Amino acid sequence: MFKPVEVRALPGFRLFVRYSDGVAGEVDLSNLVGKGVFSAWMEPQAFEQVGIGTSGEIHWNDQIDLCPDAIYLQITG
């Protein structure tokens, strides 16, 4: 699969992600907020600290990361 090259937090626990093949879109992660490790997002500004890890994972810290392939599939349907 393609690697993410840009990721931005949007209001309402949504992410904008752009991939190396030019595919870009938004995903809604609000259904995860407050569940397990995702309870960290309840802290002000925690969700906004999103980044791209060295292996291409979409991550917030060393405890929260998402598979970029799964996000790609959500964007492309």
C-alpha cells in the first residue's frame, strides 16, 4: 500500500490524510474516543498531536497508532 505523507487533525475527531499516490480524504474517528488507549484523546489538544511514524503509521504517542492501510481503505471505500 501507499504511505501517508500528510496528516492533520480536524474538528470532531476527524483526520485529513494524504497518501504518496495522491489519494486524500477525511476519516471520522469519533467512535474511538474514550475507549481503551483512545481515552487519551479526552485530554484537551491530545488528538491534535497526530503525526506520521518512521514506519508510516499514523500515531499520537508511543501508545496510540493506527494502521495506514486501514485508513487508506476507509478513504477509498
